[in-house]
Amino acid sequence: MKEQTSGTYAQLMAERGFVVLAFDAAYQGESYGLPRGLEDPAQRVEDFKAAVSYLTTLEEVAPDRIGLLGICASGSYSLAATGGDHRVRAVATVSTAEPARQFRLGADGTQDPAVFQSLLAAARGEDPGAMTMFPDTAEQAGALGGAHGIEGFEYYCTPRGEHERSAKTLAWESIDKMASSDAFHAIPLIGTRPLLQIIGERAVTAWMAIEAHQRAVGRKEIHWIKEASHIDLYDKKEYIDSAVDRLTDFFTTNLTTTAPV
């Protein structure tokens, strides 16, 4: 949601002189769409393209100097959107995660495939309701997802990052959509446009960013943040200041020079 980490980065980048748009994806936050809490990868990519279209209507925005910044899941969606939209001059991500991969293979990439098969079966069950995303306590989160699970709980389920419009359930239709989704498929279409990925050295999700990096065919960089985990880069000042410094240099350089597609 825009009131969470995307809004944090938007504010910090705006303070560096950029015009920044943070938005809620369809079915999330203040955006429209039913069922609520639906994770539709194709729609998420279109949301980014729609954001670009909106930016081109603003007098204070140069339409040939637009970049995308995606955090966590939006990292993968911003890559796919850039691949399909030549109006985007440069793209950067922080803590890249691809939801379909994470659901199929787990945050660390080692999940038993039977787990996702069981989710597919439940999604087609009789009136499954909504899928609960978070357990009741940090201890339960740790039992399910280790340190990464605890960190997620501490961000999304405490005053640190919790918000009344932040859904803690997932529409079961999401599982079916993620079964055949691959947000990384369009990465080669980014071509020679520059790509920066910022990753915490302790992020269990780093393997997804590395795969995205390997698929890129043009100018690409991975910038590691020492000692940071995946979720440390959401809001912890000692880490995000370093990330924003690198983002500022990246976009300042690449949105003011000609970059062929």
C-alpha cells in the first residue's frame, strides 16, 4: 500500500527533487476492484503502465524522463511493465520478489512443490473464503517462515507498518492466477535500458533478484546493502538511506541522458 514502504521511498525520493507517484494497486487499499485482496499479476503490471500514462499528463513531468521503482512484489511487476512499455527510461527495484515464484517455491526457493499443489486444491474447494496471510503471533510466524516470517509479521502486523486498509487475507483466486504467471518473462524486452536492483545481503529472497539480473540483457547492476534483510529495506533508516542514495544517483544519471531501447 502507498502508506507503507512505497510511500516511504516516494517521500524520500521527492525530497531529493523527483516527482514521485505512489499508488495502491487494483483490489488493494483505496483502489477499486473485487474481490478485495486479489493478487492478479497481469493487472499489477497494467497498474504500472497506467501510472506512467498518468504521469505523462502532468505539466511538471517530462514524458521522456520517466522511471519506475518497485519494492518487493512490485519489483518484479515493475520489471515486466518496463519490458512492455518503451516510455519507461530506467527501472530500479528494492528487495525484488516475484509472488508467483514465492508461492510456488517459498521465499527462499526451497519449498516442497506439494505445498503449492495443496493451495491449488484448496482454491478450488467449496466456498474456501479468504486465505489468511498472517498468523496470530510472531512466534507462529516464525514457526511457519523462520526469521523472514517473523520480520514480515513485525512489519505488517504491528504499528511499525500496519494500516487499516492493508489486507491480511488473500483472495483464493490469486492462487490460480499465480500458478501460470511469470513476471520475469519480459525482462529481456527491457533491452539496453538501465536496470538497478538493490538487495539486502541477508535477504532470503535474493535468489529471485539474481535470476532477474541473469535474464537482463542490457545495462544492469546489483547493489548490495550490508547486513540488511529483505524487510529491513522497507523502513529501517540505517539501510534505506543508503538505498535512496544509490537510487538518486541511478535515476539522476539515467533519466537525463539518452538511453536507446
